[in-house]
Amino acid sequence: MTQIADELTQVVQSAAERLRSISAAEAGFKPSESKWSKKEVIGHLIDSAANNHQRFVRAQQASELVSPAYDQEKWVIVQDYNSTSWPDLKELWRLYNLHLAHVIRRIPAEKLGIKCTIGGKEPVTLGNIIDQYLVHLKHHLDKIGVL
């Protein structure tokens, strides 16, 4: 997991540097009513970090984890990320992910095979959730042009 944690750290630091060059006006611009602004994408990634943080920690405390899914669209709407301070949003995202890299580095190898059922879907391992977290993060950062 050290390799994934290191890659997460590198991706976050690199993307954070690029995010600094994006103005608040550009970050809040919605390309269409059905598409998220850059602020909303970063907000979504904060939501993803929060949900996965729970999974990373709780899975280590049990022999199996059953966790609810979350409705990403509703989370973004309810939290109204477009009205949030852009500097604060960027920094929260950066620091939260650096903390997750810290958490990931400390997961014992024997915990990576713990079965996790999320939102009633087929179980996956904790290791798979961690792998997919990084894939998901990179996908969204690429979509907004900061990867």
C-alpha cells in the first residue's frame, strides 16, 4: 500500500499546484446544467474521500464491512459547492487526501483482504477499494484538466 499512498501523495501535490492557477470564477463555471463545475468536482472528490476514509478505517476493525453507498449527485447539491470558498475547497481536498495517504500507509497487509459490501453490491476487498479510490480520483482530475 505504500506505493499507492506515495502515488496518491504525488498526484495530489501535482494537481494542487495546477488548481492554484484556476480562478474562482473559472472554478464555479458550469459547462451545462447537467455538468459539474470544477468546484463541484473537487467537492465530489472531498465527498469520496470522506466516504472512503470511513471504509478504510472501519474495515480494519471488523472481519467484514457492510457500508452504505452514497448518492453523489445529492451530496453535491446539498452541499452547494459552488457557493464555497475556492481556496478553502482546494485546501480541504489537498489536506484530506494527504491524510488518506497517511492512513493507507498504515494499513497492515493482512487487512487488505477484508471483504467490504458497499450499497448492497458484490463484496470487494479493502485493497480493491483503495486501488479504485486512486483510479477514481485520477479520472476526475483528468476530466478537469489538472492531472
